[in-house]
Amino acid sequence: MGFKTFQLAKVTIDGIETAHLIRNGRLSGENIPVNKQLMVFAG
């Protein structure tokens, strides 16, 4: 099936990488809510 655009593929991969960071506890080192931390990675 594949991705229709490069941007869609990038967003999907960024989301997967963010999920891995959350799972490994790398985003929760500070007292910043997860949604604000995600916004930093989303750019």
C-alpha cells in the first residue's frame, strides 16, 4: 500500500519514534506534561 506523500511518511515515523521515547521513559525526566513534550518533538 505505502505512503502517498513523503510528509505523511515522516509524520508517521516521528510518531513511532515519540512512542518509543515515551515507552522508554525518556520524555518524563522533567515535570513537563507529556502533551507539551510531544509538541516539542512534533515541531
